[in-house]
Amino acid sequence: MKRKLLLVITGLVFFSSCYYDKEEVLYPDGLNCGTVPSKFATNVAPIIQTRCAITDCHAAGSTNGVGPLTNYTLIKNAAPQIKAAVVSRFMPQNSTLTDVEIKTISCWVDAGAPEN
Amino acid sequence: MRKLIVCLALFIPVALLAQEEDLLKQVEDSANQKRYVTAAFKSSRVINGHSMEFIGKGVLDVRILHRFGPVNSGIKEFFGLDHASMRMGLDYGLTENLTVGIGRTSVNKEFDAFVKFRPLRQSAGEGSWPFSLVWVSGITLNTMDWVDEERKNYFSSRLGFYHELIIGRKFSDKFSLQLAPTFVHRNMVPGADDDNDTYALGIGGRLKLSKRIAFVVDYHPILAGRAPNTKDPLSVGFDIETGGHVFQLHFSNSAGMNEKEFITNTTDDFWKGDIRFGFNLSRVFTLSRRR
């Protein structure tokens, strides 16, 4: 039992081994945070306003999930959850975000959710 | 007759003293035997990082960790308690000096596994050794959907690794300190200029306040390869022990619950008040039969 467990763990470590990949370099034509616009006021907030902060979803007074997403503070505080939900395409539930929109939100969150 | 009594009275204390010396010598002898120093920390984690402490052979440690939202988000968010992320984990002691563990964190739907080994153990008495040396190696696996399903995605991109060497010493009943040079590798990083390798120095300390309560500090200054926009994770808290359970209540600028996550993804600044409340709950079960 002990040996098997150790074998599995060392196997995992060895077979996957070490890579030095950079997303921007590996996928030069792909979406990355250098090319996708991800300012809060001009890019992120409009997506959230039209896709998330709507009636029955995350409008004012909402008690769904992370609650209302109606201003910067509320959005910033829920930033990790928002990223996780949109990247996994769990959210939004009534519409589908484009790849660029998803990347816009995740890049903004990765940048520390700045008020820019 | 009187002389005899006086004689005895003079002699008895001397005899008693001699006897006492014998007993003291026995105590000294047993005190001089080599014995391992235990309970440098109450838990196998300082707060976020691994501690020099082990759970023991045949012991299963069920660990449930919670990290909440920023405290400064105000009463409306109930000071961050409305937002929680968690890690569930199982640690198992294969031997006194070897522990393996697995866990799963809600953030990034991340699995992690580690091996923790103690080649040297602090001891007292004859042939004593001044500190404990512990090696920890871990792997993390992000299981989120790919951002772009169309491109060629690699399984390796989901993986991260960490290795750390813990040098720790229990200085007295009240005070323990450990240093943990830590190396984190991420197979894929977002930016072309980002470093895949990050180096940090873990500093963990414990000050025992009472039999059941201790004050703990866990700080990981990043030495090289810092991920962009990240800060040094700092956590302070209290360990509370109640027979079989250890509660670790703390405040931290980090929401990460494994080494890769809190060293490369702590974006909040402790000194600007971006602090989160969190707790670790640990319950140990002894599985193997005592001989």
C-alpha cells in the first residue's frame, strides 16, 4: 500500500515533469492579457452590467451566489469567484460570453482587479 | 538515652539527604536519556505553510480550511464572510517521519498532493540534536476548463510544483521558530516576461500563550521570480487546541491554501488592510492499532 502510493506520486512528478511555458509565447495568436483589453471602466464593467447585474441575477438586492454586482467594490470583492464562474462557463446562466469577454474578465482579475 | 536521641536527630537528616541525592541522580539519569522534542507547533501547518511538526504514524488528519473575503468590504458583506473559498484535505502519517497528503481547493478547482519527510529530528538529552530538518515536495493540478478549447492545450500546463526545506527549532516550551526556503514552479505562466520559478523564504513562529492557545505568525517573503502584481503573504493567528481538534483562526492577505497558490497568487496588501479572515480545522483519527 505504502509502496504503491509512493510509486503513484513519484510517477506523477516524473511523467509530467517540468515545463517552462509562457501562455503568450505558446499561443501567440491566442487571447492573452497583452492583447485583450481589460480596463475596469471601459471593458469589464459593461460586460458585468449587461450580463450579470440584471434583474433576478446580480442586480441590487440580489441574494444569488456572490450577491449584487452593481459597483466596483462589490465586483472587486467577488473577483476570484467571478473569474472562476465565467472561465468555467458556469456563469452567466442566461447568455454566453465570448472568449474575448471571458478573457477580459479573467485578465482584469489576474491583474489584481484594479479600478482603472 | 538523651544522647542517643540527639545522635539520631543529627544523623537522620544526613541519611535523608543521601537518599535524596540517590533519587535526584536517578532523575538526572533518565533526564539525560535522548528524547525527541515534541509539539513545536500544534498543527502540521504553521498557518498556510507546512510546519516542522508531524501527525504521527497511522494517524489520519482531516483538514478543512476556509478563507473568506476581505474584512474591509464592510458590514454589507459581513466583513467578507459572505465569500468563502475552501480546501478539504486528508493527511496520513505513514511513519513517524513520513506523511503524505491530498487536498482539493475550490479556487481554480485545484487538487494538490504532497510528501513530507523528516530526516533529522530535534532531540534533548544525551546525543541531542538542536533542530529538525523537514523536506516537503508537492504537486498541484488545476482542473478548470480551458479558456480556449480550440487551441492545443497541454495537460502539463495544469501542473505546478513546490519543494521546501524546513529548518525548525523549539527554543523553549513557549517559543518555536522555523525557516523554510521554498521553491515553486508553474509549468505555464500567463505573460511572456513572467517567471515560471518563484523562490520564497517561509518564516514561521509560535508563541504559546496558555496550555491550549498559541499565537502564530506565518510569513513568506518572495525572494525572486515574483509573479506580477503579487505581494508577500503574511498571516497571523491563534491556534486553539481542544482534545483531538486544532482550530487555527487567523487573518491573512492571502486566499491561497496550497504553497503554489499563496506564494504566486497573493494580490492583496496586508499593510493596506486588505486582510481576510480564515480558519483551519484539523481533526485527527488514529487508524492503526497500537501494539
